[in-house]
Amino acid sequence: MFANQLTQLPTCHFTRSTPKVQPEWVIPGLRAGQVGVVAAPGGTGKSFFLMQLALSVATGYELITGIAPKHAGPVRLLNFEDDNIDISNRGIDILNEFGLDDDLSECLYLHPLAGYRLDLVNRDGIVDQDAVTWLMSMADGMRLLIIDPISHITSSDENDNALRTLLVQTLKHVAREAQCGILIAHHTNKGSADSAQGWLRGASALVDAARYVLTMQKWIDSWRLRLQWVKLNGCAPLADICLKRERNGVLRRDMGSELGADWTTNASPKNGKGRKLS
């Protein structure tokens, strides 16, 4: 919706004595009504991470140490890359790893959509209102909506800043109306860069428009991952964390690696070496 179409503009009123509003955090750094990005090279474990995060928010358990949900709430995951076998096997491994016996039928909605797509914004910059309405129905009643990956919900040129901004603004509209957090998965360019804008694939407007950007990359070897919050709004900075992939793919915090000398000297490795993202 365009601002000039509003019949009444939203307005803020406050004084020095007005009590501050406490943000409704879904997870650290991501508020209800906001859009965030989780970006990583292919094969890093991004989809497994998002599945584990979905289970964490749905159950209220801190399944990834350092990323504790504020409280439990319904989660919907739209996965446009994987089929039922991949998603089910990941979920089974996570449940067994953490010994979870919770009934998830009314709090976790996992949709294998391999072979399908959604075109919120087409290559001509036209927003499909039917697609927006459908996505709104998917977000309704959810605490968190995860979309994996962003490339499957638009046919627009990923290098076009104006179209990327329009896509994120459309997702923000959905998040605001549904009052849920939205996380979208994205791929990165090969290698490392001096900034998040340069490392995430496509237009830099994706980072500019999102309110939360988390990057994942292999650290030292294929079993360890470094998580960096390269963009946060409205909260204190979050320290990088290291996750170790178990044989079944489940991710666990590896605090031992965070104490090593390499952790601070090579903050953003490229095949084990590299520079820090800013």
C-alpha cells in the first residue's frame, strides 16, 4: 500500500514522561511485525538451522543456545526447495536429539513446496495482490513465518534495488498486518566481502530494507559454522556464536571454538581465513 493512499497517517505522540514500549521479540533481534534475512552459502546448513529455529519457537525451548525464543507460539515454514522426506527426516533427527515428545500438531506447520513458487513481485515490478492475500493467510495467527528461499517467491531481478525494496516492503506489510516475525532464507556470493551488502547475493537493498540480517558460514572445517548478526535494529549487538553440526545434521553450540585465538583474529573466514563483515 502506498502512503498517499492512507486516509489517515499513523502518528507518534510522546513526552519525556511517556513509558517506553517494550518490544515484542520473537527471537533476539527480530520483533513481531518485522522482516529478517538468514543468509548462507549453499550446503552450509541453512535449512537445518531454520527447521531447528522453527521447532525452538514452536515449543518455547532454547534448542540453539544463545537464540532463545521470548515465548512459544505457532510457526509456519514454507520450504520451496525440499520435499516431504527431507523435511520430515530433519524434524525427526531434531526431536530425537533433544528428546522432545511435545504434540506439535497445533503449533508447527511445515510445508514441503518443492516444484512450486509464489510470485509476490514480478519482473515488471507488479505486486500480485492474490499472492499477498494468500501469504497473509499463511501468516495469520503465526508467531513466526519462515520462507525458504527468497528466490522462489519473486520472479523479479535479484540485482534490481528498486524491486528488492518493493519485495521486502510487501513482506513488511504482511508481517505488520499479521503481527508475526518473518524470516526469509537467502544465498550469498562465493567468498567473503567487506560488508553484508557485498556478501549477500543480489541487490544491496535487501540488507538495507530488512531489519535483521544473520549470516552463516563454515568456520575452520565443514562441521563448524559461524553465525554473525550483521544488522540489528532496536536492540543491543549480539555476539557471534559458533555451532557444530552433529553427524545427523543437528546444530549445537560450540563454545570451545569461541574461546580460540582464531575466533577473534579471523572473524569472517573464507575457506578458514578471511575478514570480518561489517
